[in-house]
Amino acid sequence: MQPQHLQELAELEDGYWWHVAKRQLITSVLSRFAPPPGLLVEGGIGSSRNLLEFSRLGYDVTGFDVMLEAVELGREKGLPRVAVHDLEQPWPVEPRSLRAVVLLDVIEHVARPVEVLSHVKTALRPDGAAIITVPSYQWLFSEWDRLLGHYRRYSPAMLKEQASAAGLRLEWVTHWNSFTFPAAVATRCWEKLRPARQKADFPRVSPCVNGLLLRAASMERRLLLRLGVPFGLSIVGVLKHVDAA
């Protein structure tokens, strides 16, 4: 993540529909698959807004990021146990100590995602769970992804394959953000025909549109938690130990 993108993230995460909807989805998934209390580690903490939310839910939180600026921002927000760390290196936590690991739009940024997931496996308790989000559909890979530093976009099958290679199983998976899918596909196709994007910023919307998108996300969340959704711009998955009940 570039420093300017971190600053944008810090400015938007409290109210922008995409960040709020993802946070609400992840807290719902955590409550279902790995409810507090327990130690939670977030890899790739960004502006630390999510870690603050997880702390309020009752988790004992810590987090890692490769950006010193992100770690300093987290400490400024009252999170002393955040640290600079490369997720592809062994994690500085006790083996089998974590109730939950959260990797939100992280593993598409790393060259060796199986290495990261192997460290997740080592750190998770037998009853723990890793909650992961990734962008979907490699055919949508565009300048947006390159500017964000993505190596790839995902399918559920790819996520399952990488989890299995790390010794984890994909317990639950679904697409999400289906309601903006048509507009995003049209935008990506247009950009491939006439590339002009210079930075990977979030498109600004009016307060009214922001509210409408949040309501759409809320309706989708109720559906996907019960039945899943067959398509969407992102994927959310839950990984557990192979032998977990």
C-alpha cells in the first residue's frame, strides 16, 4: 500500500459504504465461526479501524503490517500491540494460540500466499478460524489491480487450493458485493479499451448513494450468511485446521 492510499483509507473507513459493509460482514462471520473471547491477529492492519472494532467485540487484538506508517497510526489510536512484520515470514506469536486471524484483501498482495497461510495454520488454535477476503475473477484484472499491487484475483477454487497446500481446509466460502458487479464490469471493460487510470482511488459517492449502497450491502449480507451468493466482486472465506470439528 502506498502512503497516500493509507491516508485515503484512514479518511474513508468510518463512513464509506465499502469499508463499512466489509467490516459489518467480517464481524458477522467472526461471530459465527470464531466468536470472542480470544486472541485475534489481523495481518495488514491498514488504518487499524477494523482492529478497533474487533477489540470492541471482546477480542484481545494485535496486528502486523509491512508499513511503518500503518503501525504508527495504529499505536496513535491506542493499539500498542501492533508491529511491523512481513506476513511471509514466521509470525511472532505462540503456535496454536490464536482464536482468529483476519486477512482482509491481503494475500492477493503477496508473492507467496501459501507461505502466509502456512503461518496462519501454525498460529491458529484447533478451534480457531481465519477469515479472508480477496478480489474475485482473474478476467477482471486491470490497471486498478496493478496500481494496488495485486499479484492476482481469486476464485473459490484457487482459495481452496492454496488453503489445502498450507494444510488448512476451506470451511465456508461465498462471493459478496454482487450489487455493484455490473457497474464494475462495465468500468473495467471501458478502462481496458481506453486506459487512463493514474491512481487506485475509491470512487466518491453522495451521502444519499452511500446510504443506498449500505442498505444493499445489508440485504446481501443477510442472504449470503444463510445461502451464499453465486457472484460478486469479492470472495470471503473461512479457513480452519483440517482436523477441526
